[in-house]
Amino acid sequence: MLDWQDIQIFLEVARSERLTDAARRLGLDHSTLSRRTRRFEQKLNTQLFERSTHGYHLTEAGQQLLAHAEEMARHAFEADESLTDKNHQLSGQIRLGVTEGFGTWVIAPLLSVFCERHPGITLDLLALPRVVNLSRHEADLAITVERPVSPGMVTSRLCDYRLRLYGSRGYLERHGTPSRLAELGRHRLIGYVDDLIFSEQLNYLDPLLDPAVVGQPGPHFSIRSTSVTTQHAAALRGAGLAVLPCFMAKTSEGLESVLDDEVAIVRQFWITARQEQRRLARVRLLWDFLREALEANHAFLMGEARKLVIPAT
């Protein structure tokens, strides 16, 4: 017979892929978790993990067990929620993962109203320059720039937003304002680190910097960063031109958009939850709140208004 605690440990190590991270989440020390993992493998007489300096990765047998373990965890979760009636409670914790810029400039101000309306709910906001992994239970809800395709997820288009090319007034005074794309070859640019972009939806500049248009040797990047917040700060201080979401740049008095007729990029945000989490009343409440609040802010997200509309409490 499989021990449920062994299954929980196996799941956490499989999701985290690193023993230190799994140990922290389980409240165990590293050596204890290592011993229990090996003991579980010995009990099954099967190697479940390939161990390396890069972490713990599932073997073929481990992948087979993972499918059954995930199903067991889902049933255990649903039983717990049903028996304790938690799925009807408007209290408890919700962990929301969201991209860094959107989380900081838009979601956090809106959530202040949600928290005021529902003081029994605790929100963990993970505003990160990467995609939050719901399959590994890093969060209950995720807002992403790409539509997730993982099975067992509920996904909905949340909103559109626009990006433009911005520079500080000081930069434009020193280097001039470009009047066409071909002139970008003479300007300093700010952008993402190419090999560390976590989504192709963030690769804004490549289509604009066609060598046939801007010429050789091409534009110079003064600063590249994995963080859009860093890019915004650098642009504001005059380090170069940057493609930024209007919801960030419009609120900054020192930034001006350039090449508006040629650079008007539209992207989408998607909201996703695991099916079992989506059924919880508190999760549904936050899902619906975000959809309603962002629909009311369509003009702001598209760069047609300067201020975020905050719902009434």
C-alpha cells in the first residue's frame, strides 16, 4: 500500500525539481527529505528520479507515477474542500501569479479594492519576470502573456493592451526624435536579453529592426534587462528608447512616445487556473473581479487614458 505522505513528498519534489525548494515547501530539512525520497524508491523497488547537480528529474517510472499521484492529490483536495465546506467560504488564501510590470502598475492597485471588500481573504501576489507554473502549484491563478495549453486548466482572455516606443524628454533633446523606423539605427535602445526572454510575445523589437530598414551595423543597445521595470527606469533616466506598455509609460510624466504611426503593438493577457481551484468561491470571486475591473480600464490599457480606474469599495 502506498503511504499518502510518501506521495505528497514525491509530488513536491517532482514539481519543484530541486530538493531544497521542496524541503522548504514541506517544512522538512534537506537531509530528511533526501532520506525519505530514497526510502520511497526502495519501497517501490523503482528509481523515480535522476539526480544531478541541476536537480531532480523524473525517470520514465516517475512520470508514470506522477500521473496517478496528481489524480490522487486532486481527489484529496476535492474531498477536503467538500468536507470542510471551504469551497463556499469567502476566506482563506489566494496566490496570484502575474507578469512583473502588469502586476506592479495595474493589478496591485486594483487588488487593494478587492482586499477592502473581502477582508477575510489573504492575497499572495507573485509579480515575476517569468511565467508562474500552475502545474507545479506555484499559484492558484496566473495571468500570462501567452495562452496556456496545459490540460486540466481553465483559461480565458482577460484583456488587450498596447505598447509603444518611448523615450525621455532629455534623451530626445540630446539625440533627436526619430521620424521613421530607418532612423532607429542611429539611436540607443533598451530591451530584453535575447536568450532570456521567457515568452516570444515579448520579442517586440526584432520585427522593428529589420536590417533592410535600419541598415548596418544596426542599432546599439545601451541596456538590456530581463525586467520591464528596469527597462522603464532606464528609459525614464534617458538611457535610450524602449518599447513599453502604455499602462506603464503613460503614468510617467517624463516619457514621450515616438513613431506612433509605425509602432503600435497590441498584446493580450490571459487568466488561467486549475479546474479544481477554479471551483473555489474565493478564486471565482477574484477571477470575476479582475475581468470586470480590467474591462472598465480598456482605454487605460490601450494607451487612450492616463489614469487607472479604481473600482469603488
